Amino acid sequence: MFVEYGFAGLNLNKILLRVIASNKRAIHVYEKAGFKKTRIGCEISQPSGDEISVVFMELNIK
């Protein structure tokens, strides 16, 4: 799994990600993997000028 590689192979202390807020399935999967929500509902501008709401999540080394 990429989490194990990040912590063991790359010696990371934290893994961060962002996911589109409306993607409930992905958020659920990340939470099952141990990720915690850190910021919810942040707006990200797209090159097209549209804005989308995203959730930032993180997983810290145990």
C-alpha cells in the first residue's frame, strides 16, 4: 500500500491529500485507511475559473 511505502520506504512523518468534497466514497475509503479530515469545504479555483469544494486529510505516522 502507498501508505506503508511513504512511511517505511520514504521515511515520511505525515501524508497529506485533498479530495473533492462531494466524493463521499473516496472520503470514506481514506478514513478507513486512517486519514483524518483537517480542513473541510475549502474552495479551490480551477483553470477554467470554476471553484470546487475540497476536503484536506492527513495521516500521521503511528
